[in-house]
Amino acid sequence: MAPADATDLVTRLISGDPTALEDAYREHARRCNAIAYKILRNDDQSRDVVQEAFLTLWRHREGLVVRTAGIAPWLTVVTRNAALAALRSAGARSRREERAHTSDMKTDAPDPADLVSASVDASRVRRAIASLSAEQQTVVELAYFRFMTMSQIAETTQTPLGTVKRRIQLALRHLGRILSEQRS
Amino acid sequence: MMPHPHDEIEAFALGSLDEAACRRVLEHADQCPTCAVVLADALNAVHMMEAGGERAIAQKISLGDSRPLRAGSGNLWARQPWRLLQVAAIAAAVLIVVGGLNIIRGMQTIAYTVPVASLVHSHFTHHALHGEGGNVKVIQDLNGRWLYLVADGLTPKARYNLFETVNGDQREVGQFVSTNSGEATAYWEQGPVRIQRLQVVSVGTPSTLLRWP
């Protein structure tokens, strides 16, 4: 989508034009579905997550972030977060059922190694991650590729939560700069 | 407004917050220009990370490219149309309260004053300045009438100049001073112009530190 079209879409969204939401859906739903599916590996769940993301977009359409970041990055992260919430909810449910039935139960949770391999063509991203410090690489791997929360990362790495937050903050800012420079 | 969730913005973008914390970050950033800019950067970073990996997985799934929002039995809104009305009503009821603004007109700096009114009522683009000595982003009204600068990683308590190039002529937009922690925000209003270049220079040091493009 050209920048002028993207700006027009945001303007129409802010004005409450429902056809703008449909246009946004036509433009971005496929990519959002790919993001959700990559995490959930389930078509129905992915569609529901994408619908939730677009509902959230409508709810926050007047927000400054939508206008600053643009719809595409905003939808990417909101879709990803919604999918992760669904995954974690499913994971918690599975663990409860596992405890109740004391039987082995196969979950739909994706294999992290599989997800990493799905991203192997993103060598640009991998190079950017490789330029981080070892500690920052670890938190990005655990957060981005293994879908861990900050608390889980703190527990896994035996690191104070505040340190994890700071590492995530510095790592993502560094990645943003590196990827922007590569793009430009 | 809740306290700035500075240490959770990047974690939100990476998906490491729970649902309640995600909602708090989004709702805060909706009305806080400084956090909105930081969050926009974080969203862009994750968006660029996703852009590579999603191509591979997108080829593996079958999905209608242009599925209409209200079509299909699996569509949430088709099953629960009241939800669209509900969120529309909620959105319509939201009022952004703007107060305490004291914007001085002309080419004058108002350091650390957030131009909420300008951001709420305008459409804008933003320019990331690259170079040494810090991170600077300049947000510009699409009509070129105002500039909002957000920076971090600068030398603490240092004075800087922002220059713009318009129609081939470079001119000073104004000065700003970094905080003890090397952060800065500044705001300037001016006549509508199309900016070709931006530069940040440390006062007293003639070399350019950061520039866009």
C-alpha cells in the first residue's frame, strides 16, 4: 500500500468510516493470518485471533500509536499478542487437563525449533539478532521465538525481572535501528 | 493517565506481556505522545522481524486473500454482530481530554511540553535521524506546520541545535537541552514547509551528530 493510501486509510478509520475497516481487512488480513497461524497452527483459532485484532484496531483507531506507527506494524504486534494469549490460554488449559487425567496429552503448541526453521529465510533478521550481546540474544530468542513471558524468561535464565525488562528494551531498540538501516 | 510503562513497551511489542498488561500499554500509549513514539519504534522493529519469517509460513497455509469482513460462517462479526456495534459505541464515547497546554507560537522551543493537541488533531509522519551520539526522532505534521522531537542516548544536560533544509536552504529550527538521563523532547511550530533534510548538531561542536535522511 502506498504511503498516501495508508494515510487515507488511517484518516477514514479515525472518522469512523466502516468501509475503511473492511479495506484494512482486505489489505492486511492475509498477513495477520500468517502471523497468527505461525503461532497457533490452527486455521479456526487464527481467524478468530485476526478478527479480534481488527476489533481492537477499531477500538483504538483514534489512538496515537495507530497514527504514528501505521496500521501494518500495529496490526502485526496486536495480532501476534492475541495469538500468544490464545496459545498461553490453551497451554494453561492443557496443563490443567494433563494434571486431571494424568495422561500424556499432545497439545497444539508449536515446536519452537520448527518456528525458527520457518524463519530461516529471514537471514537479515538473524544477522541483526546475532549483532546483539549474548544476554540480549537470549531474551530475544526466548521472547520472540519461544513465546515466553518476561516472568518465564526471568525464571528460565535465573535473572531478576528488572534485568530482563532492561535487556528486552535495549535489544529491541538495537534491532529496530539495525533493521531500519538495512532497509534504508 | 497511568504512569509511563517505559519498561514494558518493548516487552509488549515482543509479546512478553500478559493480556491485562497489553491492554494497559495500548490504552496509555493512545493518549501519551512520548510513549506512542517509543511504542511505534518497537512495533516497527517487530514488524520488520516478522516480515521475513511470515513469507515462509504464508506459503504453507491456504487462506482466501480478500475474505470480506462480514462473510463466511467462521466470521466472528457475522456470528456476533452486536460486538461491532458495542466497540463502535465505546469508541464513540471516548473523549480525549486535552489540557494544560501552553504552546508558544513561532520558531520557539517548549522543551518537555507534550503537544497533545497537535498530535490529536493532526496527521503526521516521522523521521528517524541516524548518526552518532544518540537516537533522535522528529515527528512532522503532514502539512509541515509543526515538529516534535523525541530523543534519548544523548549526552546528559547538553544543548543541541536542530536544523532543517527547505528548498535547498538550511536554517535553524531551534535548540533543545537533554535531561540528566540524556533524553529530550521539544516542539516547534512554523509555517507549512516541505522539509528535505534534518540535522542535529551539538552546540559548540560544529560537526553534525545525527541526520535524516
